[in-house]
Amino acid sequence: MRPVTKQVPINMRVAADRVRLIDIAAAMEGVNRTAFITDAATARAEALILNGPDEAARIEKAQAFEDALDSYSLR
């Protein structure tokens, strides 16, 4: 269990179609939007820090491919 730490706000502007995609994926995971985005950003940051930019780039390309498949099937 993670220690309780002070939370700080992060404000973002996101295109409506991306919010819809995030909300669908978050619902599929059974979490809210904030948890989904935080988990995804944390995983990306950890990959970059622990494995270097090459691994992070591979993860990003795989995610882009999955996103493309998801957007195709949602239409």
C-alpha cells in the first residue's frame, strides 16, 4: 500500500473525442477518468525512467496501434 501523500491538481485541456475514448476505457477498467489517466501517465513515466526512451517509444507505438484499433471498432 502506498503511503498517503498530499494530492495536487493537474489541469488539462483535452479534445472531446479523446475524453470519450478515455472514459470508455476507464469504464472498461472499472475506474474513474482521473484514476485511468494517472495510472497511464505513471506507467509511461516509469517505463521512460526505468527502461530509457527506446522502451518508452515502443510502448507509445504499441499504445497508438491499440488506440487506432479501438477507434476503428467504436465507429
